[in-house]
Amino acid sequence: MRTRTTALLISVSLLFLCSAGLAFGQGTDLGTIRGTVTDAGGGVIPGASVTITDALTNSERTIATNSLGYYEMFGLKSGTYTVTVTAPRMSKAEIKDVVLKGSDTATADAVLKVSSTQESVVVSVEAPLINTEDQTISQSISSEAVTQLPRDSRDVYSFLYLNPNITQGSADGEFKFLGAQSYGGSFSLDGQRSNGGIFGEPTSSKPSLEAVGEVNILTTDFSAEYAGVANIRVSTKRGGSQYHGSAVYNNKNSALAAWTLDDLNGKANFVPTAFQSKYPNPYFNTNDIGGSFGGPIPHIKKTWFFTSYERDYDVNTVKFQSSTVPHPALYTGDFSGLTDRPNTDPTCVPGAVTSAKPVVPSSVAPGLTAQEIATDTELVTDCAGNTTQRFITIPSRLLNSSTQALINTYFPKIGTSAPINPANGRIIGGYQTILPGRSTLDTGVLRIDHDFSESNHLYGVYNVSSQISAQNPVVNPYTGLGLIQRDRRNNTISLSYIHGFSPSVINELRGGFNRENLLQHSNTTLEGFLSSIGFDQSDIDAYGAVTGPFALSTFGHPAVNFSGTFATFTNGGRNTFRPLNQHLVTYGDTLTWIRGKHTFRMGGDMVYDSAQDGFALNRGNPRGTMTYAGAGLTPFTNFLLGLPPSSVSTVSKPRPPMDVHNWENGFFFQDAWKLSSRITLNLGLRYELITPFIDKNDLIANFDPNFVDPATGQLGRFVIPSNKTLNFLDSRIVNFGYVLAGQSGLDVGRGVVRTDKNDWAPRVGIAWRIGQNSVIRGGYGIYYPTSAAQGIRDPIATNPFNQGITKTNTSVPFDGWPGDGAHGFSPLTGGAVRATGNVPAVNVVPCDIHQPRIHQ
């Protein structure tokens, strides 16, 4: 029997290594109960029968003690168990309330005494406060704690801050582990990897609190089975032999809530105005409603289900504020509220005046009628004695219909009774208002557990969530653009199959996928925006001829810069159109072989990680920026008149969103050596192989600073994956010099960096149990963080692309804004490209860069 078991172990191990190759471990969520059976005199009892019963489902598994009186049962799910020990001519021992948390190991030793009757000894053990069986510093947060502890949100990851080894990163929901960066920890949901591929942070694939069975946190000196600088494992509840359910309603609102520090500061600095007499009252109302239900599936033996659903909907206020908003009178060219002040400088000519009113542009002055000159303009003499003609009011016939439509549609709605600053045309006291923000989140879970037999167990979990929210301005303070929309949907499937080849050889095969689709966008496409302000199809075509037709179909709008006089009508940044999709597929296997006092565990996981990010797509000005230069009100006046901008910035070759993938692989071998009933030595070795990220469209460009052109002596050249990259590269980069990755001699592939093949991670630890709740332990290990595409996105997948082009009207004029019967052009049409430097700025990622290594 021993020979057959050993042969089976070797065969399975070889099969795993050949098929799974290298694997990056999520590790198992299954735990272990082990112990020693002795008689009253301390002698070991070999061959004793040990039955372990799951209190939730009443399912049983049986094992016999070995020649050393030792037993160990792996592959047990979190929960409470009863251990029953029997032996011929000995009393029966029942050890109840053995609590197993996550992948922990629980001890249940039994002492039997000689008895000719069916005498039973029942012992109820107290759950240990800490894991006393290995060196790992860990924490388990139970379902009861998750649902009953005071909390500020319904996010299960918010409980991680209870752990002293975990602190908040740069924002709420980001985590630092033992001082490491806010990525690098390995998150999993029922064994399925749930780290996002872009930032390395957990995705939104997470169950509602009613469905959380346990949160298992491994922070320090954990075994070679687990990856990351920390390992965070969430598991869902299981159904049991009886039907159970729950219902929850939670409300949080502003009626009884304290004001935030931001609102307190805002109220303290608030200055009442004619159109806003008091600080806008902060308002929020959060409602969470849901429930769960689980139990046996009728007419199907040994099959249990658990399901839950929760809806969280939130209404709050989104603040808009600015101290540089133009007074609404200026929207229609009324500058009568601006002052003409006598200049009292004794060096000035007599009668000199300092005026805030705008100068009538030279291209407009000849077309004014005598009546308009008399009623709508004035002559102002400056300090040097020069006389200028200035607008008191722009005649309505001269206001451009397109710019007026832009103002009426997207500028803040403010009454003309607001006080005006006569020196600069802004609103006195600034502008503040609020818009209603909203968020609706639906979360559902379905879990099925089935026992084919005592040796074959299967479970599957489906997690789904969908969220629609709008809680940040597109552009502050331009309220007409509304709020950034976030449309997200997550689907996660986790599967686990446990097979016992024998009581001492158990294998767990697991797999699944995690898909998060997220689109952050503004409320109109570029084409829709242009149409809303009066552009006809010929105008839109002229605009698209400059930006490229791709930009017209994307969410977003142009930017208009008023040179600091008034708040810039910005392009809204990267989130006006930003897909953020993160997809992961996981396959894993863990084989456990118990032999004597050794528990050998080997295997790992393979993770395919893909991500799409529109961060690079929105670099620069893909939808155009128009800058009106000049002092005072000149920029805004020229805009009202629909005159050409002073300069225009666009992107030469807009690139599509980043679309990358990589593999995170690793495998491990671990030995938990039970030196005695109280001392456990853990020895392990892990190997990880994380491949570079590869872009689907080869839109990556690195730089080799050590290359010397033999013909010219020029230092450096660009390294690109393929000729496809050239379609999106700036001409300066192409002209400087480049080489394809495969021809560079740098041993790099399409990811333009080498694969680090030296990531060995030894782990060693010891635990000496000196009491039920006391242990002395120590350990050492090398740990590698999980990967994140952000590491290559910023330096080599963003900056080489969407290179900006600036045009000016110095030699070739722009056409200005269409409208009022004039069509077929746009404010981007025309202009001459401003000369740029011959050498572009570059970033370098060393081709032989290594994965970060952390020693614990």
C-alpha cells in the first residue's frame, strides 16, 4: 500500500508540473485538523479511527492514526467540527466545537483509556484566540464580526484596517502592508484571484456582508503556499443541513450626522451673496437592503446552497465652487458693471483712466455702426496718452451663436443680481452650488456545495455586482457638464474540486475567472457636444479633420482657456472617457501528502491577467484645446465674438486604450514537520515567474540609453515591439532612431523588458505551542508583490504616445467659431504648427529590471 501511495504521489506531482507549468499561488482556502491520540499513560495509539463531522452539514470524513498515533485531515472548509476517536477496547472520545478558520490548522488531541464498555468522554474545546500551529502572523474575521461590528460602510475590505499590520494608502480603500506600497498583496475570493491588473488593488468583486463567511488575513511569515507581500482571502458562507436566512436594512443619513471637516471649513469661509444667502447644507442618505437564505437542496443528497442579494443606494451632494467664475452679465457681453477709474499716478497724462472694460478688437471695430459706437463703446485714454476704444456692451448681433449656445448650455446658471467685482468681472465671494450625486449597487451571490462521497467534494460560487454612480464633477464649476458617470459590472466564478486518493493523499483542483468592466465617462460625446452648441455636420467634419474621426465618437469635449482671468473650461481630464476593464483567469492545484510527522504540500496557481485602461488615450488634448491669450477681459471677449483662438493644441496620432496582459506563475513545496505534539517546523520553497505586460496593439516604447550609433556616434535609441507601434509614435521619436525588440540584442520580447527568472522565495518558521492560547514562534521568508500594469503604463505605454501639437495663428490664421449662417469650418481649422524640439523627452525602464524583493 505504501509503494502504491508513493507512486501515485510521484505521478500526480509530475502531471501537475507538466500541465500547470509554473504557477503563481492563490493557495487554498481549506483548513486542517490534526492531533495525537494517546492512552492515559501517554503511549500512542496507532490505528485509532478518527471521524471528523461538519456541524453545518453533518457530513463525515474518517481517517486512522498512523504508527505514531498521529492523524491529520486536510481539505476542510471553515466552520465548526466534532472529532470522534475510537479504538478497540478503549473508551470513545468526542471533541466538540473545534473551530477551523480559513486555511488555519486546528489541534484536537485525544486521550483514550482502557474500557470494556462503550464509555464516552465528551470534551468541548474553546476556540484559540490565535493560530498556535505555525509561524504565520494571521487574523480571521468571522461572519458575526463582519455583520455586527460598528462600521462606516458595507465594504468587506474596510475591516482590513482592524489589522495592525495594515494601514491606509493614499486614499480610502487602498492598503499598505507592513509599510509596502498600496499594491502587492494577493487578494482572493473563494480561491479566485481578485487583484486588478492595472493598479494591483482589489477589484470590486466582493460579496455583500450577509454573504461573507470569513476574512482570512495573512500578513507576516506565511508559508510558501501563498503569494504576495500579504494574502487576503474572503470566503462566502455555506448552506447547511437546516434552512437559515437573514434580512438586513441599514440607513445612514445627514439628519443626525456630524458635519465633515471640509464642510465646516467651507461654512466658516462662506460669504453670503445676493443669489446665495447661506452655505449649501450638506445632505446624504444611504439605504442598504438585502438578505440571505441557505440550506439543503431538496431531493439531491449531500448538496447545499447559499444565496444572498443586497441593494445599496446612496444620494449625496456634489459641491461645485470657484472664485473665478465670470459674472452672468458678462455671458451676453454686458461690461457696464466694470469700472473706469481715474489714474492718479502723477507721471500720467491728465485725464488718464484705468479701465477694466475690454478693448474692441481691431478686426471688429470697422464693422460697428455709428449708433453702436455711440451707445455701446467708449474711448479711454491710458497713462501714456494712448486712446483705445472699449466695449461697454457687445452688440447682440456680434455675439457668436455657437459660443452663446456653449455658455447657455454648460456655464453655471446664476442670476444677474449677483454682486460683480468691478475690477475683473468675477462674482464677489465666489460661486458655490451643489448637484445631487447618486450611486446604486446591486450584489448577489450563489454558492453550491456537493459531496459526491467522503473522498470527493465540489463547490462553486458565482458572485455578481453592478454599480451605476455619479459623484464627481466633469468640470468644476461648469455645472452644465454634469457629473462623471461610472458604469461597472463584475462577474466572478470560483470552482473547487477536492479528491482524496487516500486518507493521507488529498488533492484540491480549483479555477475560475474574475471579470470587471468599468467605464468612466462624461455625459456627451465630442460630436454630441459640438452638435449641442450649433455645429452642423460640415462644422463637425471640419473639427474631426483636425482631431481625427476617432475623437468625435468618444465621450468628452474641447477645452477653452481664458488665460487665467476666468476658470478654464477644461477637457475634463482622463475620466471623460476611460475604460478600466480588468479580467483574470485562475487555475490552481494543491496536493497534500501526510507521511509520518510530515505534511508535504505542493502545487500552485496560474493567473492570466488582462487589463484595458484609457489613461493613455486621454493624454494631452485628443479633443482639442483652444487658448485665448491676452490680459484682463480680452480672452473672454474674443471668445464671445467667436473670434479665432490665439493657439490650439491637439494630438497628432491619438492612440486607443492600453490593452495589456501578462501571466503570474509560481509553484511551491512546503513541509510542516511535527517535531512533537507542541513544536512544528515549517520549511518551504517557492518560485515565482511574472512575465512582462504585453500590449495587444504593441503600443509600448522603451529607450536603450547605452546604444551608440556607429555611423553618427549618437547615444541611445528607442526599442519598440513591432512595426505596428510606428503608426502611433511621434515623428520625432521615429526620426531619432528606433529598433524592433527582436532585433535589439537586448533579449527582450514584445514587453520590451526581460522576464525576471530569479524569484526564489524560501520560507522557514517554527511554532512552539505552550498553551491553548499561547505560542512562541518565529520565521523568515522572501516575498514578491503581485504585478500592476501601472508600473509600465506611465513610463513606456503613455508618455511616448499622444504627443501634442500646438498651432498658432501667426502666419496662417484660424477660421474661428462657426454660426450665424457661416459653416464648414471650426475654431481648430487653420493655423500653423509651432516648431518643436528635435529630441523628445523619454523615460527609461531598465531592460533587466527585477521584481521587488521583500524580506520578512
